[in-house]
Amino acid sequence: MSTPVQLAPTAPAPVAPEPAVAAPPRFVHVQTFGCQMNVNDTDRIHQVLAPYNYLPTDDPAKASLILLNTCSIRDRAEQKMLSQLGRLAPLKAFNDELILGVSGCVAQQEGAALLDKVPYLDLVFGPDHIATLPSLLDRIRGGERRLSETTFYKREDFTFVEAEPRGDTRVTEFVTIMKGCDKVCSYCIVPFTRGREVSKPPDMIRREVERLVASGAREVTLLGQNVNSYGKDLLGPDAGPRWGRQPTFPELLRDIDAVPGLERIRFTTSHPMDAIDGLIALFGELRTLCEYFHLPVQAGHDRILSEMRRFYTVDVYRETVRKLRERCPGLALSTDIIVGFPGETDDECEATLALLAEIRFNFIYAFKYSERPGTRAAKMGDTVPEDVKKARLNRVQALQEGITREIMESYVGQTVEVLFEGPSSRSAREADGTFQREPGATPPRVASVGLQMTGTTRTHAQVNVEVPAGEFWSRRWVGQLAQVAITEARANTLFGRLL
Ligand code: 5AD
Ligand code: SF4
């Protein structure tokens, strides 16, 4: 079993070695598991390594550094990582230079114990240590093999790596605005793997968004474990001279809303108990704030919510949803649900189903409870048998499928604003990559089927639209907003006609 880590922050501030401009090019291969936060961290890993002449590669056999950027929110993700490590291990026999490392949440959670468990592993480092990765690699190449770095920095010493666009900026991008989580949900490992909340200075966020927009993004999703507590740790001077005082999440949204060229803002995730009123007031007021809110409820029964240490009741949640819908009638809502929390009875699960039927979320993410080492809930035992969890999950998903279908069908006949992101996955497959090439490239022989662009509504529904073949290849639609009449709804996708 893995060792739970301490939350105590002890490490000194990171210092990276001088970039060795003349270093020979090396290849780095990173595999990313888990959430969008990890995807973002992988981008930062590539960014901090670039000045040291590390080039990204998709081919692990070519790499002299392979990293698995891991997730430990549920057990399955961790198992996947371990079997992937096993598959990569033989490469070490062919390449003496190869450094094999694990980063992310499993690394943070297990630390040196992971080195003991996996004998051919060279490096384990937590999410706080991305900025110092070059010096960790230096130490290993200098002979210090088998390194584990998982201390948390003191809040005042933690430095964010300011994000640079990757060079292939998408229409819709993600911007991390804070790290860590100060909540204490009893089932959750995140406070152990990501540490305390630290907010990124608002001016850094603004610069990141401006750069993304300048390189083609039109929509940004602001990312954090609990974004609506953004800013609480930033005192005036930390917030920067343009602010000079503690920024709140609504103030940050207002500031980002003013970025010229930005069309849409989303954010995720929010905790129902944090500063929700100021946020609700912004819907309908900020031009770019999309009519979409992801608000995890986790369960529909007060006893379970209390055991989960969520600090709200079902009624409090209901009231928040009522206020949101009153302020913003077209608001789309999504949520997270956990079934099979320790001690959850059939009746308590029924209460969750009843809440789903009552609130009618547009869509949900539902999970079977997964015991995480070191958490408070782990002490309660994993009491709901696997087959019961599975049956409950199936019921939750079946109920929600029906609700989602009805909501999707209610779009038919409506006109919606769509932000186009690129060819639909079917068109992209059939186009055989041609879309990625320069304008003017010869269109492939797929004229027999309609060519579709895909995009999303402000309410986060996916819409596919047929466009004339000639225009499809011109890239004209990527990043454009258009009014679309919805003609058909399928399970997860709407189809429409350009107006
Ligand atoms: N088991 C199952 N689901 C979990 N989540 C977090 N921890 C666990 C766990 N131990 C879910 C919660 C959270 C989402 C990101 O993952 O629903 O909101
Ligand atoms: Fe985990 Fe709760 Fe923090 Fe979300 S709010 S990351 S569920 S501890």
C-alpha cells in the first residue's frame, strides 16, 4: 500500500540551472493520465525543458527521457500507470541514457515508495517540482540515480511556470489559475497530492490569456480544483501592482472578460460552499461568461454529504441552483456524482437518483467510490460491494442518459451560437489529415459524405454542421462564431444548419 504524504510544506524555493544553449538535442516523451490539470502540467513540462534542448516526441523508443504524468483520483488510473511502466521498462535495456520518471499525483502520493516498488524507475517528482525538473535531470545525469522529490513548497515560495502557447493553440484552451485544494472532502486524495491552494497572480493569468488569444484561442476554461475560492491566499502585494489588493474570483473573471478577441470564458471546478453569490451575479452581465456551470453535488442525501465532509445539505445545493437559474434562465448545469460511498444504503442512493430527476442536469460525471489511501473515508472501509456499486452507477447513468437526451432534443428548432473548433471527428478521419496541411492542399476523395465542422454552444453542447466542401478546406470556419439552426439531436451531439 502507498504511504500517505504529509501536507507540511518544507522545501526551499526552486532554482533551475542555467539553460545549456549548446546542449545536444534530446527527445522527451510524456504520457498524460487523468484530468485537464495534468494535461496542462504536461505542457509546462515541455515548456521548462525546451530551453535545455529537449524536443517532444510521440515515440518512446526515441526518447532519452520518458515521463508518465499520473493521476490518482481513483484506483484504476493508478493501475493503468503501473502497467504502462511495465511496458516501457524494456527500453531501458537498449538505452543507457534513458531516464524513466513518474510525475503528477501518484508520484506525489507515493514518493520514494514508488522507487522501491518499481526497481527500474529513475525519478519521481510531484506537481510542485515541474519548475525544477531541469535541475533534477542534471542531478541524475551527474550520477545521482533514483531521485524522489515530493515536498510541497511554502505558499510564499511556490512559483507558477508562466504558460507560453504551445505553437498549436486550439480555439478552446485551458488556463490554470490556481493549484491545490484547501477543502477536506473525506474521499478525496487531491489535498494530499496537490497540496494547499495557491492562486496564480492575476496579471500572470491575464498575460497567459492574452497570449493564447493572440495565437488563435477564442475560448478559455479557467482551471483549478476549487476556482471560486481563487485569490483568498493572495494578499495585496502578491496580487501585483495593477491590483494592490486581494482579488476575488468574480473580479478575475471581470478582468479576463475584458481581453480583446476573447469570446468565451468557462471555469471548472467550483465547490458549492465558496463565495457563490458574487459569481451568480456575473451571469448575463459579462459578455464572455458562458451559460454553463459545473457544480459537483456528489450525492443527494444529507447523511452522505455530511460523511463526505462537503459542508452543505441537499437543500443548500437546491437553493444555489434555484438562484443560478433565476439569474440565468438558459443556464446549462453539470455535476459530479459518487455512488457507493462507505455506508451508502439503497435508500440513500435513491435520494441521489431523485435529486438528478429533480434538478435535471444537462450532463453528469458519475463515479464508483474508490478508496484512496490516507483519506478520512478510507478509515470507514470500502463497505459497498463492487457489484452493488456497479448496479448503482448503471442506474444513475441510465436515468441521466434519458434526461440528457430530452434536453438535447429540446434544442431542435432553436437557433444557437456555435464556436467552431475544427472538422468533426468523422470528417477529420475521412480527410486523412489533409485538414492539418496548408490551405490549398488537394482535398481528399471524401465528397460522397457531407463534410462537417464541429463546435460548441455557449451551454457546452457539441454541434456538428455541414459546410460546403470548398470552404471546409479553407480553414475559414475554425475559430468563427456562427448562428446555427438545430435540426437534429443525438445522444451527445446536435446537428444543425448554418444561418
Ligand atoms: N472515488 C470516486 N470518485 C472520486 N472523486 C474524487 N475522489 C473520488 C474517489 N475517491 C470524483 C469526485 C470529484 C471528481 C473530480 O472525482 O466526484 O468531483
Ligand atoms: Fe477533492 Fe473536495 Fe478538493 Fe474537489 S473540493 S479536489 S473533491 S477535496
